[in-house]
Amino acid sequence: MAMHREISKEAKTKIAAATYLYQADCDGEWGEIQFNFEEKTAQIIQLADWDLMISQPFAKHAISYLLNCQREKLPKETVISFDA
């Protein structure tokens, strides 16, 4: 799974909120997730191709991964392995 940070808002050099795009496969459409790192919340805006409507395994894995990162070390881009 690939992720790419599109938009971010900086607050005291720490990222307060960001929008990440994620891709479940190499050539499908990107999905979009908005994060509020102050409140530790995320909202799926659009599912990526190959992500499942009900279980949303790729989006949930991306959310879990990013919410557990230190805000100072949030990646601009990353690829993470995922076994469904």
C-alpha cells in the first residue's frame, strides 16, 4: 500500500491536520483520508480502488499506521506492506 500526503497544516512545527492519499494496488485510483492529529481522528473521504466498501482493510491499516506515528515524523510518502 502506498501513501502520499497532499495537504498539511502546520501548528508550532507540528502537523495538526493532513490529507493523505492512499493506494491499495499499483495502478488503481487513489483514496483519500483526512486526519486530525490533535484529536487523533480520521475520516475516509474516498476509498481507493480494490478497497472493500464494508471492511475497508487498506484504509483502516493506513489510519492505524499514521495515527501511531509521532507527529514530528509523519511521512510525506511511504509504502507499507499489508497482508489481508
